Amino acid sequence: MTTTPTVVLVHGAFADSSSYNGVIEILAAEAIPVLAAANPLRGLTSDAAYIASVVDSIDGPVVLAGHSYGGSVISVAAQGKSQVKALVYLAAFIPAAGESALELTDKFPGSTLGPTTRPASYPAADGTEATELYIRRDEFPQQFAGDVPAPIAATMAVTQRPVALAALQEPAAAAAWTTIPSFALLTTEDKNIPVEAQRFMAERAGADTTEVAASHAVTVSRPDAAAEVILRAVRGIG
């Protein structure tokens, strides 16, 4: 069994695991084992169960890092997982038990996400029709990735993965940050999750907090800042 923690990266809504490519390169250069998981984005409970299964597949300690809605997922997934030694929140939700992502977004003014999204229907597992959300392609660069080079932001708009509306509405069943050390990177130019909301959540969680002038797409625009917070969490395990 290795004693070097494996970092498990969990993306959020309107993104995929490639949003961590720059972070992965930095962690790999530091010889940190890393795995970027595919977040299903279908429902908070089911998404967290999937990420928990990824954690269970890893031999040794784990640091879980979540971006955006991925923060809600890791907060639930890590509950009861003794091998998870730290939680890292990157421009992310840090919900208390019973709170949803949409509830936290609306807790403070400033998010312009709602008007930039478009709904689409998809077949749910039970055969009913459900709703998922995309950010409109023409709105994506300024809304999600304002400090990302335009060609990259345009590609991100095309490859974005939609999130089920129900996932953003579903209350968190647990808040693992109450028992696991947490670290947070706050993004002051964020148009998805207002920085005031990020500060509120990080302070409530007692997180080791860093602020950076970056958009919501901080893992793409500032992989150095994201990786540094993750490395601080890794190095703090002992």
C-alpha cells in the first residue's frame, strides 16, 4: 500500500475531466498519483455514489478535489471514507447537509448563470423525461471562462457536459468537511458562484483558503493556483 496520497479530481457541471489537464501535468511533475474521474452529472446522490466507488478502488490515502458542482459531490462521496484525508474545493460548492447547489448559488447576489443556460430533455432511467442544462455556446466564454484564451473557451463550449437540473436541486445528504480537513480556492471573478458565496462556504467549513483573480474555469486558466492548493493539502497529510 502506498503512503503517497492519490489525488482524485472531480469536475463539475458544463465541463469534463479535460478541464484538469493543466493541473494533472503539474501534479505529475511532482510525482503525485492522480486520477481524473468522470462525474456523471445526473443526480447528487448517484454521482456521489459513483465517486465513492472510485475512491474504494484506490489503494492507500486519497485527496478528493472538486470543481464547482464537483464540490457538492465530494462532500457527500467522502462521508465515512477513512482513506480520504483531505477535501479540496476549487471554485466549488461546499454544502451543509440539506443544502443544494442552486440554494447556495442564490444565497448571495451576483451569479449570472441562469439567463445563459438552455434546457434540453433527456430520458431518465425510469422512463420519464428529465431536464438537463447547457450554457449557450455564444454565452459560454464570458460566463464560464472569461480569462481563458478565446479558442480554448470556444472548444470548451462545444465539449461541455450538461448537468441534470435535478442534480443542482438535490440537497446534500452529508457534509464530509465537518470531519475531514478542507482547502478552498476562491475565484474573485466568478460569474457562476459569486465569490461572496464561496467565502461564506469556505469560512463555515473552516477551510484553508486562498483567493485568486480568476473566472469559474480556474482549473483551465490558472492550473498553477489550483495545483498549489491541492499540493498544500497533499503535503499537509501526515
